[in-house]
Amino acid sequence: MLLLLHCASINCLAVLKSAASDGSDYLFTGSRDGKLKRWALAVDAATCSATFESHSDWVNDAVLVGDSTLVSCSSDTTLKTWNALSTGTCTRTLCQHSDYVTCLAAAEKNSNIVASGGLGGEVFIWDIEAALASATKCNEAMDDDTSNFVNSSGNSLPMTSLRTIGSSNSISMQAQTEVYIPVTAKGHKESVYALAMNEGGTLLVSGGTEKVVRVWDPRSGSKTMKLKGHTDNIRALLLDSTGRFCLSGSSDSMLRLWDLGQQRCVHSYAVHTDSVWALASNSTFSHVYSGGRDSSLYLTDLHTRESVLLSTGEQPILQLALHDDSIWVASTDSSVHRWPAEACNPQKIFERGNSFIAGNLSYSRARVSLEGSTPVPEYKQPILTIPGIPAIVQHEVLNNKRHVLTKDTSGSVKLWEITKGIAIEDYGKVPFDKKKEELFEMVSIPAWFTVDTRLGSLSVHLDTPQCFAAEMYSQELNIVDKPEDDKINLARETLKGLLAHWLRKQKQRMGTPASANGELLSENDIGTRSLSHSRIEVDGSSENDTMVYPPFEFSIVSPPSIITEGTHGGLWRKKITDLDGTEDGKDIPWWCVDCVSSNRLPPRENSKCSFYLYPCEGSNVQIHTQGKLSAPRILKIQKVINYVIEKLVLDKPLDSVNADGSFPPGIAGSQLQHQTVGDGSFRSGVRPWQKVRPSIEILCNNQILSPEMSLATVRAYIWKRTDDLALHYRVIHGR
């Protein structure tokens, strides 16, 4: 069930009435989680019948045009068209806006015309039929943004972003303008937040941060008038079917009714105590439903100025949609509520006698509220609620760089494992900061990903080459199928897990039998890039490692989605299980392809840690070293102890350290890992295998170091300096 729910604020609503008398009506919802959903409506139930996932940012508005075309707009700067009755098929992506696209308007009787507005001050009028017919480069790059992408459940990471650095979509936007150019309504100098169009598509009104209502001829994009009166941003607009009257809602808390023939405001209504964000009118334009920041839903008679409070909630209202005799209300939580509205005969509500006369000054309702005469809501409970998942609003990446602690809008705190894409602990409603302190570990691992919760869920971003900076030993990850001191690159293994389905599909398309357990191709299976390529290097330690190990296995029941872009330009989004193997470097960044299919990683900054090893003051036991030593940052202090023991007991010659002072494989690897400390006392003059291993302590800044600490942890928490690390050793006793 969680798979089918939104996990962020609902920004837009659209109702599609069934053409058949016995057919199901549909409600479409668009959310800040980047998805749209179609709900099949019954008298007392709503069932999610499709999820439309292709936008890479907030869905801000959606309108229905024609018989079965859904048009949506997003903060990803695009419009997308969908087959509304399909399982979620995106039919085209339209690229023209330079900034977030915030609003849409459609002409009901001219089913091809849709207007879009955004933060760039741009207003475009689209002929959807012509736009769909055009084969642009921008659209070709998005053709695979298909179908029914159901996002993850409450226990799965919603997506992972794989972004190439310095990529641009300027080529695709230029290609769009070469083939199909929408009509441009030029005149706005600031952001546009609201649009409305009459039924025939012959009149368009717009509003935004300029506090004026602009009127346009959408056929030419020319301005016809500008209406002044509001004192703050205009957030909602309605036009009657004839195009004579316009109703506006503003952040100044006022509703204003404009007569476009007279080019003036004929009525103003002080109904709300705060910003008005959403409007809906009955078919005759005699009554208006309004909602906004005060979390209240009002019904107002535009002729008599009577208003009645229908309902109040805990969250600001973002959008309204009338449906028969009821109204759907979307708010800043992830749920949608259906309330009684008497939309067919709203006068019935006023006959109950709970109305008040709306003032005409913006402060009048606020004053009445302060005087304690707030009206009583007409309805206490909604008819139906479509619930959502609480949005994640707070997060902290823990020191181990594998776990993220989150808190959602309900106050629930969870612990997520990034390399598996799941929540591994649900702590319930506990203090976030206290839990963060409890989970603190004194470890130092390079940051290899970033996280944001803009979409109401965890979005994990991987960028090359930074993402390949973190490594751990297989023993630390409990990987039993590898030598315990093999180094594991966290980003590489995570990418292997994310793209295992894609690589298996690719191998099947090439006619090579694929493993059923998620094995990946090795470099010998697929050659995609020459080894001499100057920007890549082979990860020799894992060149033949094709398995996806348990700490990096992603669920196929509730799989995450990826948002990425290749050389085509333009982001695309898919569930990892919807990748079909046809994607290549044009769709997926080359560094991801090289990493997963050929074990080749981009050049990374030095992962070594330089240090000096000295005897403690007063010690009469010393070993001879060649000055500065070098070892991997993840090397454990236990390995340094083993090295000191080897030098003391085995009388190793100086070639046990490389010429550059670095630890050879035997010192930093498994050779020392399996050595043990014997009993007895240290005696000189005997053969090496007769000597007894002493007990050694390693210190830094006079603090005894745990054998499980890494050099990186010592540098970060004990040494706390930028120069080379200084370690001291001392013999406690021979055992």
C-alpha cells in the first residue's frame, strides 16, 4: 500500500469524468515528490490505478486536455504530456522555460491549447497537438521517460541521483525552438504564479509577484490590459466561461472580482485571514470556493457577498477541485480530502444560517478573528481521505557514511542504510538530536555522497570523482566471500547494486546468458572503453569481482528510482527495475557505465596517509624505519602494531618497507592480519622463529589508540592537524 501513496505536499488536482454512465471517475494528483497519480473513484473509496513518474523535481500543476491527455509542469523546467488512461506513459517532454514552471491553464472547448507560466516571468501558449507531432531533439532525449514508475515504499530510498558534472540542456532547448515554437506572451518582469483561460482559448489572464492581473490574447501573445488593486502576490485566478469576469486570490488575503469589459474591480471580498492560494467556482460562476494559508475552506456568494466556513484543517490549502457535489482539497501534507460542497446547488448551505457578510477591506476578517467571533465550520469530517506518507523533513549523515538518520513530519525517526536503500531501524517519535548523539561513532570516512529531502524522501547524489573516495575492508562490511582485508569501494559497489538489473538486461540483449542472482559483467564480458583512456583507471583489486554483495543489494519489490543524465542532456528518471538494457552512455554517465561494466574508476585523489613511527620517550626498545611511512587511510592501528611486532621479533631487513616508505602488501594486507602474539619474554640472540611476540601499544598525542581505529580516524579525532601524523609505540610486556 505504501508504494501507492504520495510522500510530499500535493500541489495540484484534476478530475476526469467518465464518459460512460457506469464508468469510474478519476482524480489526478501531482506532488512535490515528483510524481503524479491516478485514483479510480468510488462512492466511499479511491484506488491508485497508475503512477506517472518522469519529472525530476516537484510537480507544480496539471491539467486535462482533450479526451485523455494529461499535461503536467514541474520545477525541473519542463512540461510533460501523458496518456492519462494508460499505465503511466509519458508521450512527450516540452523544454522551453528557463526556470521552474509553476502553473498551467487549459481551454476546455479548445482541447489543444495550454498555457504555462513560471518563475522566469515567461508565459507560453502551447498547441499540444502540434507539440506532440514535433520530433525534437529535446523530446527524443526524453522518450524513455516511460511508464508506471512506482516509487519506493516507506522503507526504501526513493531515488539515487547520478549526475555528470558540467552537463547542460542548452542543446536540447535550442533543438526544441527550431521545430516547434510556442506563442510567447511577453510582458511579465517577475515570477508568474497563476494562470486562467476561458473555454474557447481566446482569453488568458496571469498573475504573480508584480501584484497585477495581466490579460492576453493567447492566439498572438499580445497584452490587452493590466488590472491593479492587489497589494501582494497574486496566487490564484479564475475566468468565467464567457471571459467577461475574472476572480483573483492574493497573498494580501483578498478575493477580487474583475469586470474585464469595464477593466476594473467590481467587488472585493475579505474572507480569509491570510494568503489565498486556491480557487474553484461552480459552473455558473455565481459561487466560489477558496482556500489558503489559514487552512480554511470558504464558500462565497459573489452576488450577495455572503460567506460560510465549510471546514478547517491543520495544513495550508494548496489546491481545490470540484467533483459533482463535493470538493477535493489538497494541502501541504501528503493527503487529499474530499469534503461536502453542494456544488450543484451551493445555496443550500447558506440556507442553514451560518453565513457572514464578507468585508471589503483586507484587515476586516483579521480583526473579526481577533475579536473572537470566528465562524464555526459547517463540516467537521471529510467524506473521504486519500492518505499519504509523512514527508522527511530532517536528516543527518552519520560518521560511518553509510547510515542517514531522518525525521518526518509525524515526528518519527528512522535510520537508513544508503548502500541497500532501506530503513533498518524505526525509533518512533524520539528526540532527533539525542538519537544522533547515541549513534555517534569515532570513525573518519570521506564524504562520498550528498543527501537532500526536497522531494519529501531521501535523495542520494553521487558525483564523480568525489563519490569514489570512500573505501572499507570487506571484514568491516561482513562480506564473507572476499578476503577480509580486501578494500571495498563503497560507491562502486553501490552502483553495481543499483544497476545490476540494467547490466543483466544488457547482457541478455547481447545474447550472453545472464546470472539469475544479480551478477554483473566483468571487463572480459564487455569492453566499452580502451584501457589507455586518459580519464579512467582499472580497479585492479576488483577487476574480476562481478558479484553484488549483500551490503549493496537493493530491493526489487520496492526498488528505488534513479535520476540521471547522459550526453543527450536533460534529466530522466526511472525505477532501477524498469531499465531495459538499451540505455548507454547517451543516457547514463560514462563513468557509471565504466565503473559497473568494466570495473574502471576515474582518477581519485591520493587515499594514502603519511605518518612517522617513533618509540615512546624513555623506551629502550626501538625499531629502525626509513623515515616517513605511507599506508591506506583505512589501515587499522592493529596493522601498525603487527608491523612493529614484525620489526622487533622477526628482525626483518629494511626491505620490509618499500623505497618510498609505503607499506608493502604483506604489511598492510593479509600476511599480518593472521599473525598472533605468543607467550614468554623477548630475548635477543635467538633465531627469529624462537622469539616471543611482545605486547605493543600505539599512541598519538599521548593517547592510547584502539587497534580498531583507522589512520584516518586517528588523524581526524586525535591528531587534529594537517601535517604528517606522528605515532609512538611502546612495549608493555612480553607474554
